[in-house]
Amino acid sequence: MFQPILDNHLHLDPVNGRGVDAAEDFANRGGTHLLVLNKPSWHLVGDVDDADGFRETFEITVDVTERASDVLPGRAWPVLGVHPALISQLVDRGYTPAEARNLMQTGLDVAAEFVADGPALALKSGRPHYDVDEDVWGASNDVMRYAFELAAEVGCAVQLHTEGGEDFSEVADWAEDCGLPRERVVKHFSGSRVEGPIASVLSNKEELEEACQHDEPFLMETDFIDDPDRPGAVLGPQTVPKRVEWLVEEGYEDAMYRAHVETPARVYGIDTETMLAED
């Protein structure tokens, strides 16, 4: 039986990138499960001004994720939502921050439909990781809180793309105010420690080894972006299986069980272990 190995955040781009071939690389190195995040809408379908544009973006991601499942010992799930940098693109195109907020919330409505109807596992939201003015920052926080409200309604987790740092306890409080438990909020592109949400640790050796030395729940990710102009960026699709093998050799087998079995069950309600045993 395979050791479950989950990459919590990677992109598969069947329009411009390698798509399912990247998932095969992951599987060939020992990976078993994937959470596939839709790439920003402008990478897949161009400018989006209504619900239909978001729906097309999500359908592309659902399709490639289903095909990726066919090459994995376990399976892949889509995680769908609106990239927080879209607000800057919309404002540059003439939207007010409030109008941009409303459109992005429409996109989240569509993503929540995909969760409620079955193909998607979780939502994606956040706020810009770069400096913006006060109105854009406020509108972005409104979008993120709306994602928490929707996730509470449909019963799913939210992955966050935000600025760097360790203390996101206020954000976790916002989630709980919306009825979403903080353990269902995941900070994508994390270091080894995060206050508030669950850390999804970018799989650099130093950060992973530090995360393994604590008893807190965490996940592992590559943020592979599937861009032919930047092969292997941010980290290549084989990285998580390689890191798991190395960490087990270093004596962190219990931490790997926590990251690839216990934490996915706690955050997303998925059973990566039984799924492999049944195969």
C-alpha cells in the first residue's frame, strides 16, 4: 500500500502548460493525492466581467483535475475561487474597488456552486500580497470574508492567498465570526509556523523540518504554477514526494502521517489513507 502523499496546492494548466503530464510526474515519484487550484482567470480565459467567465475558468480546472485523478493512485480534487490580484486588474480596467469587490464575490458564488454540487472540494480567496491603497485593501478583505460566509454555508474549507507573515489570528477570527471554524482556513505559501489558520508549508527543506518538530497540524505544497516559460516554478511537481521520502529518512514519519492523513481529514474531511487501501 502506498504512503499517502498529498500536494495541497498546485496548478495544472491544460491551456498553456503541461496539464496532466505534470500530475503524472507527481505520481511517478510516489505522489498519491492532489489539490488542484484554478489558475487566475486571466491566464485561462482572459478578461472576466461576469459569472460566465468564472464558470469557464472553473470548468477548465475541473476537467483537468478529473483527468489527473486517472493517473494517480489516489485522486485529485479541484479547489476553486478568485485570485486576490484580480482586484488590481479590474481597477486598472476602470472598475471602482466596490465594483471589483462585487464581481469577485460573484465569482465566489459560482465557485461555491461547484462545491455544493460536488466536483470541487474547497474555495480559494485572500487579499493582495503587495501594497495597495486603503479602498482596495478594504474591498479585498470584504471579498475574503464573503468567501468565509460561503464556505460556512456549503461546509468546506478556504485556502488563502495573502501577504506573508505568521500572525493571521485576526483573519481566523473573521472566519469564526462567519461560522467557519478556523481549522478550515488554510494559509497557502506558509512558512513553518502560522497563528490562526492551518499552515500549508511551501516545501523547502528548512521550513518543513521546522514544521515537523512541532505538534501543530500542517500541510505540504509546491505551488507549482505549470508555466512553460518558468518550468519547475514555484517548485516542481515531484518536490513533495521527494521531501516526504527525505523527511521519513530523517525520522519524521509521524509528522508525515500528520501532514498527509490527519490534517487533510481535519481540514477537508478527506480520507487519503482508506482511499489507497481500497485501491
